[in-house]
Amino acid sequence: MKKTKIVATIGPSSKDKIILQEMIENGMDVARFNMKYASIDFCKDIIYKIRDIDRNLKTNTAFMMELAGPSILTHNFIDGQAYFKRDSIIRVYKDKVLGDNTKFSITNDKLIDCVKTNSIIKIDKSSVVLQVMSRVDDCILCKVTVDGFIKNNSEVRLVDKKLDIPFVTEADKEILKFVTEERVDYISLSLVNGSEDVLKINDLLIEYNNNNTSIISKIETENSVKEIDDIIRVSDGIIIDKESLMLEMIPERIPGITKSIINKCHFQSKLNLVETEMESTTIDIIPSKGQINDIANTICEGIDGVVVTLETTIGKYPVGTINRIKRIIENSELDINYLDFLNRTMRSEKQDITGLLAHSVVDCASKLNAVAIVIPTISGYTAKKISRYKPSCPIIALTPNAHVAKALSMFYGIYPVVISEPKSLDTILKYSKDLVSKKIKFNKGDVFVITGGYPFKEVKHTNFMSVEEL
């Protein structure tokens, strides 16, 4: 069983129920919606489909919605795209026009008001680069310095200036209301620049009486890297978008920055995820050696999960992509230095009963080569503590709370199972033994470790550990 989680973005290529089920069966743990492009009706349809699939498969797929935030997109083009030739002159309009190979318009005119001569505009993560030449009435004239195709709704980034655009839009507020109504597990925030952006969203969740949804901040600007410590402090987790970071920073800095952020998240007990770079799978199912190496290296750093974007939204092989990433994860996890994570985590773990017992459980499981760790949990707290130690075996979290189970699906190594509320310790021990026997490959005499708080619901911390033989 893989331990690093797969967060897959749902789009036109993956919207059918059969494909969604195959993605879950092949390793998708979290279904993600990018609200720059998806509608609330689309999300509702997918959520209901996946919930029905989960009931049939007895799985617990979590949901993540990414707010559009202050993103700027292109409007539509004739035939859905246009080719911008190097050294040609392109007009960028404030008012909405149908784009072609000489002009296009954007969703926010603040960019046009703020640009200066020689400002650099990057489109669709550097697929096309424009240099501003001059302003003419209601548009700007730009010279194409990097040529290429631009499609409908491509993201536009002004490189050398931070635009004065509100971080939270009215559309974002409607999405947050939907998130609250549907009890969506996670929201991710695009183009975060500092902790104040995260706190604005947190305040809205409080206003909507939402204490169920966790906030994941996306690191994709130079300023977010500078403010990373404060952003991590007020967030529940981080997504590192390396390709977007390269729009504002030199590429040679990105590997070191990625490693540093992963370590900071681990130190502060926050989720850490990295967007994959497998765009070749939008055409071909086989990723390059460099792409495989990049994913494998981040997995060995101990990330909680990988985020898949284009490959499962518009790619031809959404199921094949999930299966390929699962194979990369499973093979990469063979080379993780689990002992190093155990020792590093112990140095930074809170010295309370649950933290110390979590260390003992993972240490014991490692030394006994246990096939699994089983945790009966009401809130998921102990399971998250053990996940932070990065054990080499899967963590099976038993909980009577379906919402807790879905949220735990994001955490490294945790496989949640919804059960009836346990009545006695003997009952949970027998159930755990039967469950491990069904879900985990084992040899006679193998062991698993079970830990939790007993009596259930009456204690506030973990207080027992037992080693059971199969």
C-alpha cells in the first residue's frame, strides 16, 4: 500500500463516473477542483458521484476546492486558441473581445492600468511571454518574446509588479458558502502572498460557522517564499507549485526552496504537498525520466502527497496517469530513510503523553517490522501524530466519524475506515485483527501494533499500545 497520497484535479477528461471510480481504485485519495475553471454545478455533480462510489467501494475520498482568488485569465479565442509568433505585436484589451493571433482580452483590467514600458507578462506558465511596448487608449501593445499557443482561460502573470487586487472575490465567497454546505474537507488558496491572505479566508469560514474545512496555502510567488514561515503558521498545509515559482524566481533556486519548505512544514506538523510535473501525459502516458526523478525525489523528502493537474483534467489518460504515479510512489517509498524521520520528529515533537506514545508505537513497529499500525480514533488526533513520524507501514485509522475519515485521507500513510462506535477493547482488537488480515499481505507470525485511548470517548489522550500476532 502506498503511503504518499494522490490529489487529482477533476475536469472534462475525468468527469464520468466510471473514470472516477477507476481513479479511486488506482490510488486517488483526494478529488480536487480548480475554481478558476470549474463551476459550482460541476463540483456538485462530481461530489455526489464520488460519494456514491465511496459507499459502494467503502472508500473515503476527500475533496479539495481551490479558490480562484486574484488570478487573471485570458478570455476566449477563435477556435479556442491562437498562435502568437515571435516578434509579432499583440494588443491586450481591457474590454472583452474574442481573441485571435493579433489580440486578446483579460478578466481584470488592473493589469493593463499598472503595466509600464518593458514590463514582462507571462501567459500559461511561460508558454508565451510578452514585453510591453506602449499604451494605446483601451489596450496595451506588446511584443512577443517567447512564441507559442494560447488557449481559452490561460493564466496571465505580471512578473515585475504586485497588482492591487482584492485577495477574496465575491465569487470566492459563494464558493466558500458551498464548501460549508457540502462539508468540503479542504480549500486551497491560489496566489497567497502573506499570512494576512490566509487569515481573511479563515475569518470567512468562522463567519459561515465552518469548523470542518482545512486551509491549504499554495506557494507560487516570490513573496510567498519570503513570507513562508508566517504562511505555514496560519495554514493547515502547503502546496508547492514549482512551475509557477519559476515565473518569478530563477529555476536553480526551486529545488532548494522546495526542500526547505517541506522541512518547515514537517517541523510545524503541517501538511505538505507538491504539484507534479508530468505534462507529457496530456499526450502520452509515459512520463520522462526527469519527471519521474523529480517526483521520486520529493517523495523521498517525506511529502504527504502529490497534486496532479492537467494530466487528469484535460489529459487523455487520467486513470493511466494515476496508476503511473502510484507506481512511482510505491517504488520511491522503498528508499525513504524512515529512521531519520523518526529521529527528526522526536526532536521537535511536543513532549506530551500522545506525542511520546506515538514515537514508541512507530519505533516498535519499525523494530518488529510490523505490517500495520491500527488506531481507533474519534477526532483523528493520534492518527495525525503517528503520520508525522512517517512509519514504514500503513496506518489504519478506525473512526465512527465519516467526516474525520475523509479528512484523514490526505495524511501520509493513513487509510481511514469508518466503523460503528467500539463497545470494548476486546471488540476493537478482534475487529482490527480481522481487518488487517483482509487488507494487508502478511505471513503467519507477522505482527501489527494497535494504539489508542481507552475507555473510548472518556480519555483525552492515547494511553495504550498492544502488539498483536497474525
